[in-house]
Amino acid sequence: MDDTYAQAAIDMVRVWMADGDRGMLQMKLDTAGSLELLDTRGERANAPRRAVLQGWKAAIFLACDRAQPFATLAALPEVKAEGVGAEDLRAFLGRCVENDLMVTSGQVWLNVAVHVPAREDADGANRAARRLREIAMAGEG
């Protein structure tokens, strides 16, 4: 089988696999509803980058645990409740992509973070989003 067309990708994967200190982008939802991101990838291994997302931004990031189109993100209850406009939502998504927190095809967005602790099943992202909503609603009451 001729794999010449894929050789560059194969070489990059081999380099990546050989790097035992490649770090990761972690996400952790705390009991107050904040989503903490910790990035130890690449040059950030010695100086990790940390961000804390709250409210609609946390909801967007969690929703992007699966590839999501813009319309789905704009329709999230947290986005609607906080009156977030399309321009602000696109700007946030753009910053996430620029900071290597998400990838996009231009049509859908996907975060590249790993849950810490690891999710136990495929429904973990939905549970995390529901928990975020519960925390937010408890804070309103």
C-alpha cells in the first residue's frame, strides 16, 4: 500500500508520540460553576496557562465538547439568558481558536480539552452542562 500522500502526517504523529512531555489542555468544572482550563502543552509546560470561564462562556466551552454549529451555540439557554449577541459569541469562539483551545472548520467548533477527572461515559458533557445550569439557577434564587 502506498502511503506517500500521508507521510507528512505520519511523521508528525511519530514525533508527537515520541514526546513524553507533551502536556495537555485540561478542563475541570468546580462546584461553583466555574470552568477551569489548564494548558501545559508545548512551551507552556514550564509556565502553564490557566483560564477560568464562567456563565455563558463556560456553557459554550462545555457544549463544544462535541462539534457544534454556531446556531446551536447561539441557542444555548445561558447565551439567551445573558443576551449575548452573535458578534460577541463569534469573538469568544475566535479567541478560543486563536489560543488553541478550540478548532473550527468555519461551520462547527470543537474544544480540544480533556476532562479532569475523566468522564465516565459519553453523556458526561451533557451532565456537566446540566450541572452548570443547576448552579446558575441556584445563584439566581
